Amino acid sequence: MSADPRTLSRVQIARLISGLERGDTAASSATAAVHGVSRVIGITGVPGAGKSTLVDALVALYRLSSARVAVIAVDPSSPLTGGALLGDRVRMNRHAADEGVFIRSMGSRGRKDGLGPAVQDSCRLLASASYDPVLIETVGVGQVELGVVECCDVRVLVLAPAWGDYIQAAKAGLIEMVDVIVVNKSDLPGAAALIQELEQVARRQDGTRSVKVVSAIATHGENGIREVRMAIDDAWSALAREGMRNRRLEALVSELVSRVTASFAVGPMRSAVEDGTTFRLAESVYNGQSSVHEAAGALFREAILRSGRRE
Amino acid sequence: MNKTPIRVVLGKFGLDMHDIGVKFVARGLREAGMEVIYLGPFQTADTVVGAATTEDVDVVAISNVSGEYMVYVPELLTKLRERDLDPVVIIGGLVPDKDKHVLLQLGVDGVFGQGSTLDSIVDFIRNAVAKRSAVQRA
Amino acid sequence: MSERNSASDVTWSGIPLKPFYGPSTPDSNYESKLGDPGVMPFTRAGHPEMYRKRLWITRQLAGLDTAAATNQRLRYLIANGQTGLAIVPDTPTQLGLDSDHPLGARSAGTQGVPLCTVDDMDRMLEGIDLRSITASFSVPGVSVPVLLGQLLAVAERRGVPWSALRGSFQNDPLQATHTCYDAGTPLELGMRLCADTMEHCARHVPGFHPTTVNAYDLRESGLNAAEEIGVAISMAQAYIEETLKRGLTIDQIGPGILLICAAHIDLFEEVAKFRAARRIWSRMMREHFGAKDERTCRLTLAVHTAGSSLFAQQPINNVVRGTVEAMAAILGGCQGLDLSAFDEPVDLPSEQAGMVALRTQQILALESGVANVVDPLGGSWYVEELTDEVERRTLAVMDEIAGLGGMVAAAKAGWLRRLMDERQWALQTSIESGERPVVGVNCHQISPEQDTLLSFRGEHPQPCKEQVEIVERFRSRRDAVAVRSALSALKSRVEAPSENLILPIKDAVEAGATLGEVLGEIRQAYGLQYDPVGAIVAGSTL
């Protein structure tokens, strides 16, 4: 595809994104490899913390100085039915008729890291079409939310008092990986205590990273999130001065690993399960004929062979 | 899960506040394997078309108990056509027979009045979307 | 044509009836758990005589497409002996939008009366003596303080002292939060306006019940009986606590709060629920809030039969359902009752359905004898144990809410939203699957051809263009300078968080500010979007 992405219409971009979600290789080749100058900001956190309300307020703020702002909002797909209730944009209704705001809702469609199958590609597409910033609101279901690490320049974690979110987030190792922690709904009881706790944790970092803890009341709109906006801008400026290259490389490494692991899992590993290969190897371990390590090695070699045949 | 889910934008026009029915439909469509982009109330033709555009949906579904839909629906259909968008459009809720005829004539694909079951809505959507993509491929 | 306004004191066969029946020698258990009707803890009834003295008020809701048309209807009802007027404002008014707002104009006057300006309020009440009527406004959300302001301004114009006004509002921001009626208004602002309204009425408009907590819509969302009253009473607690901060006593605030509950189809459980509600309320008032006046401890219960219990199939069956539910309300001692019309699942009530609803109540009251004795089910082993059990479960719900930091914190954290979504889904699926039997719907059905009234045959009313013109004319005739000045005075009061806003709101509407302009000004001062749906910007209407 040779058209300049900046000339694509919203309809065309939307259709390309659908193609990316379906895995159309033609669509993939249309996306540039890097974000360029666009800021990609990831917002993650558990349900109920008010992520969508926060994103809505951020969009309003950024829109004041930017002609094109994009949001990709990911929600979990049901593993049983494949369906999904994508309800994040309810909170962003005031932007729905604004031609300068592109909001795309995505189901996780089987991915377990908070992203959907086409989040990074869509993000690159939007960035190359001059959308800046691109806000990515990821699923927050308490699992390891490392997806936000894979694709975003600035990473924001949203928590709210009274739900023990801190514990979940700490378990997930997220506290160490983000740039900004927002304590939203900070008018609720327990907010001050949570902020204090988080600031202590943030201080315990090795000194090369600093995590900024801010409070917000996203339902108060732009007024309620000023600290958040400043913290994100500061984090971005710091990266732009130093570290952006490393961060984006880190993200690409992560993405390459995910992609290969995924295709490995989908193709050869699945076929090995389906045709009983894996089961037979398991039996050999169970019957004492081989060790687990030997069986795993054999499975690995078999999977390599199969993926070689597929290419 | 290999099949691409059907994508549906679902909302209510104007100031119609009764959202129990539409939430039930939202959940039901999800259970039927669709991606439901829930817009909620306060929708206008512009906001629905804006959503239908960026979300590249197969279906636009509107649920209304109050009668405002008769003002918004013609605008919606016109704007969709102007943008060259052709999703399946369905209207549900409290729709008298008289309005049903008018809506179908205007170009709405399906109308689901009081007492319509989830199953009938799901079946209709699946068939209508399949027909549309067959036409597009041809 | 004669009117009968009280229940009978003899049975059909002439057996004389006492006002109520109880143990010949009441023990301490009776006194503490039940008490006689009209006595703490009010389990048996709020008043000793109930319907012997006066039957519950029957109101017909009024809200036509303009203030003028509604005025005609109200004067007709008054001429026919009705003094209790139930006024339903249209949806734009409920949401705080003007009749000429881009979205408001498309539904102005279709589901109630538009009360956009002080002139609308004045016109609606033209020729009506404000001292002789009770006006209840079905408005839950932020428009309440503005409508109060309009009413106070109209009373001033007519030289009627505020202390002579009688009526009620819903004024229920926690409920509004969950039904979108508070669009664009965070709970914090809603609570402030609610407490401002309650404070102003407690001090200056004592004949008004400013707050009617809407337990009915909670039930309609699928919550069960204990959750319905547990959540509603917790909401009332939140409003009381907010208003107490203004330096009022519980005895000043308490009597101003009513509950409107559902009457659902399980008759005995509903009776137990009403009795448990009264007991819990009285103990909460006395023990938790330290009420000294018994009137504060007496819960005033209005009841609406459950719309969600009615179905489109074989609609005549809904008459039976309504009757059972009305019986539950009467046996449970409600002070006001609204019966859902049998065609409610498919349509706005027809004349015929409205008449059946009225006659059902009259037949129950005057022919059946169920209203003749207060708390007739009291003393039944079943009903007393059921009352205790409903009370226990209700207290458990209230404890859970208290553990989350109170109803406001629970609402902000999404607790109630999640509960309602869960219950709603479970209820609908249990009906679709047949697990919960509904005659004619999932059992004992008849074929659609044999059935009646399956589709909505009526017509949706058109939005009222005349009202849009009325408001446009109002804008062109008013003194824009005076409006701007009053709005800016309002703004400075908003910015001082301890200022009650009712008087500056009244001044603003008197100067000619519209509903949307007053609320927009307040929202802006809070740093929020001017228009809750984002369709217009500040200043565009001035």
C-alpha cells in the first residue's frame, strides 16, 4: 500500500483496523514500523477505577491543542462465546461526533495481556495518520498487565481507594513498570492512605526510575485531572530527552517475542495437542520412560519441525 | 475462536432514559458471540454515525421506548448513506405497527417491537450480516 | 353520585370490628418488636386508625405538553374534588435541559409538562390557590432545586407565604445517578443540591416533603425485597447525614423524608417488607440519629405496584396482578398507593386501564373489607417470622453498605450499579427460562393469535413545537442584563461551598434565567461541562 496514511479517511482507517484484527497480511504491510513523533500513552488499571472517565477528560484536554486524538479501548472477550461488551466509549460520548477524535473499541479476542490482536498495528497506523496522542486503554482484570509495556511510551496505572487494587497491582509487578500512578476517585475514604502507601513504594525504586503518584477526580472533568496531565507530559518530556529509543526498542522486543510465541502456540503447538503428540509425550513421562525435561525437549524439536514445514 | 465476531453499535436516541431493555440486549448479543459497542443514551444521528465510522460495524442497533426515534432515524440513514456506510440497521423497543412500516420503507432493515425475543434478534442479525457480506464479495 | 372516603367498621354480615386486633395482655416482646398501630416501633402501622379515618390518597398523574394545557387538567381535577396533584415534568426538565435545547426540543412536552422557566410554573398553577393543594413533583435529579426556586418565586408573586405551601419532590441524587437522570452531574454536586433543598424546606417550607427516596426503581431493577428497602434506607441515611451537617436537628429533617416502595406480587413477603421497613426506620431514627419526636420515627410509605411484574401477554391477567399487589400495599399499611395500569407493558395507560386501576382500589377499599382493620395480618405466626427475616436480611444489606463507607461511597465505587446489573440479568433470564413462573408468559401460554393487545397500537406523541416557541419568546422578552447579573451572583455563591443555593437560584429564575442556564452556571462553577450532553456551550443562550 503506497498511499500516505495521512490522506486516509476515517472510514478507510477503520476498515484497515478491522483487517488488522482479522490478521489480513495486506493490512499489516500498510502500517509503518514506528510511531514517529506521536505520543502513545497507555492507561491500565482494574475495572471500577474510572479509566474511561479519565481517558474522556484527557481527550478533551489534548484536543484543545491537537487536531487529531485517538483512543483504542480494549475490553475482555468471553473465552466461551467470543463475544465482548465494549462499553468504554459510553464515557466518551461527547467526543463521538468530533471528526478530530478517533475512538476504536476492541475485544481482547483471546489475548491475555490486556491487549487485543491488533492494538500495536492499529496504534502505528493511527500515529502515521497524524493522530497524536494515541491513548490506549487496556483491559484491567487483575492478570499480569504487561501488554501496556509492549506498546506504550508513557504508562499510566489507575487505582481507586477501597478495592484493594494496590495489592493486585503490586502482585502483577506493575508498580515498577509504570511512569504515573493515578489514585482516582480521590474524594473517597482511604485515598490519602493509598497515596501515601504508593509513594513509599515508588521511593523504593533503584533511583533510575521515578514513578509519580498523583490524585484525581476524573468525574470533575478537566479540572479533576490536571495533575495527571502534568505528570504524563513530564514523563514524556523526560523520555524525549533521554530513554525514548530504549523504551521503544524494549517494546518492539516484547512485541516480537509475543508474536512469535503466539504463532508458535497457535500453529504447531495446537496441532501437536490435536494429533495426540503431546499426550503421548505426557504418557511417557507418567510411565517413567522419560523425564519431563526430555519430553519438553522432544516437543520443542517437533514444534520447530512443524513450523518449518508451515512457512 | 476463529470466526471474526460481528460488531454491533448499540444505543438510544435522545433523552430516552429507560435502559433496562437495552442492557439486556447488550448482554444477550455478547453471549451470542458478538462485539457490542455500547453507546448508551443521549445519542444523535451524528454520534451514532461517528461511532459506526470508527468502529467499522456490521450492525447499528437502536433501542427506544419513547418516540424520538422517528425524528432521528431518517437523519441517521441519510448520514450513513452520505458516508458510504451500509451497516444493518435495526430498531427495537416500543414501536407501533404504523411506525414499523414507515421505518422499513425508509430503509431500516429490521424492527423489533415489544415482546421480541433475544433469539429472534440474534438470528436476524446473523442472517442479515451474512447476506451483506455475500453481496459485498460478489 | 356519592363519594366514600373511609373504610367500614363492620363486616359484610354486620359483625362489629375493632380498629385493630392484638394480644389481650401485651408482653414486653410485643411492645418492643411490634407496638400497637401508631406507636413505636410502628411495625404494625404509622397511624392508629389508618383507613378508618381516611382512605389513601388517589392521585392521577398530570403532565401535558404545555404548562397551559396542564393547568386546564389540574383545574379539572381540582373541580372534581382532588387536592393532591401529582405533577410529572417532561424528560428535558427532568434532566435539566431547556425546551429549546437541541436534544430537548425533540422530546419537549411528550412525557410530562415542560417547566423550563418561572413563567411555565406560574402558568401551570394559574388560578389555583397554592394554599389549598398538595403538589408532588416526580423529579429525582438536579432540576429539583430549580423547580423549588420557580415555585417559591411564584408564591412570592402571589403573596403566598412559603410556610403555606404543601407538596413534595423526589430529590434523590443517588437514584438519579443510577438512572442517568443526573447526566453530567457528579454525585458530590447532586448531594449538595439535595441537602440545600432539604435544608431550605426544613427551615422555610415545612409543609413540603423535599425528599422521596425511590425504592420502587431499585426494585424494578431486579433487587429483591430486602435489598430494595436496605438500599433505600441507606440512601435516606446519606441524605440525612449530609443535611445534618447544616446544623439542623434530626427532628427538623426527618419528617420531610418519604419512601416510595414497590408492591410486588408475593403478597405476604411484601406485607412483611413494609412492616420491617417501618420498624427499621423508627429504630434508626431513635437509636442512630437520636430523634426525640415520635413523628420523626414514623415512616411515611408511598407505594406503587410493580410495573415489572406485568406482562404483555394476556394483559387482562395484569388486572389480577395489580389487585394482589394493591392488597399487599393495603394490608401492609401504605399511606399512598398508585396502581400500574394493566396495559403498562405496552403503552401509556389508556383511559380504560386508568379507570380499572381506580376501581380496583375502590373495590378493595369499600367492598372487600381488607382496609377495615389496621395490620390485619399482625400476629400471624407466618407474617411475624417473615417480618423478622426480611428485617434481618435488610439489616445485613445496610451493614454491607455501611462497611463500604456509606451509600455515597458505595455508589461511587460502583457497588449498586453492579448489583443492579446482576439482578436484572438474573431476573430476565429466570423469566425467559421459566424458572420463575409467570402465567401466560412461560407457563400456561396461549398462542399469539388467541391473545390480545400484543403490540403497541397507540401513537408516540410528537414533541411540542409550541413549547419551543414559548421558551424562545420568553428569552426574547426578558432582561438579559438582569439574567446575567443574577447568574453571576449565583456563581459566586456556588464557589463558597457552605452557601445554600436555593435563594440565589430563586433570584436567578425570577430574573428570567432558564432551568438549563441555572444548572449550566452551577456546573461551570464546579469545573464541569456546561451542558450535560455537550450539545451547547455556555453563554450561547444569553
